[in-house]
Amino acid sequence: MSDELLVTLLFLASYYVTWVIVHSTIASPPVERWQFFWEDRWVKRHAGPNKEVAARMWESDGWNSKLAYLPTCAWCTGFWVSGAVVGLTSLLESVPLWPLVWPASAAVIGLLDSLTHHDA
């Protein structure tokens, strides 16, 4: 397989997996479980036994935990997804300049998502 084709396929595969995580309703149940697990953990660590503080944290807009926020951001999720795709592919196929392909793939994911999802 040519290097150009391999890198193109890595970009497309990474984008698709990121899209499924960030935008697809099929992935919503596991993504929501992930978000609530990490948000609950964050609230418990930061509110302590104070239930009023914990309630205010849960009522705030957005996610307090960075790991709960992660699957809402294509740029963020794309970085880790492309790292996994490039890393796993490099076990089976020689990925040219993989330390550059990984962040380049993440950038392509973010740019494609910005072009196709104006609400994000």
C-alpha cells in the first residue's frame, strides 16, 4: 500500500470514529455513562461531603471534569482517537513518520468537524 493511501485512510478512519463518538446517537449511551462517571467522580472529589456545593456543581452549565468534557469536543477526542488508530495501524503496517501523522490526523479531524458542524 502506498504511503499516501495509508495516511489518507488513517485520516478518514480517525475522523469517522471521532464522529461516531462526538455526534452519533448510537454512541450516546456509552458516552453518557463515561461523562456521568467522570463528572460524578470530579464532583465528589471537589465538593466533599457538602451536598449543597455538589448540587450547585451538577447544575452548572457544561462539564466540570475534563474527562467528561472530552467526548463533546472533536478536536480533543480526535487527538486521542487518531493516536489510537495510528498506533494500532503501526503494529500491522509501517506508518511513515507516525509522530507527525498522529497530530496531522488530529488536525484534519478538527478541521473537518469545524467545516461540517457549525454548532460546535
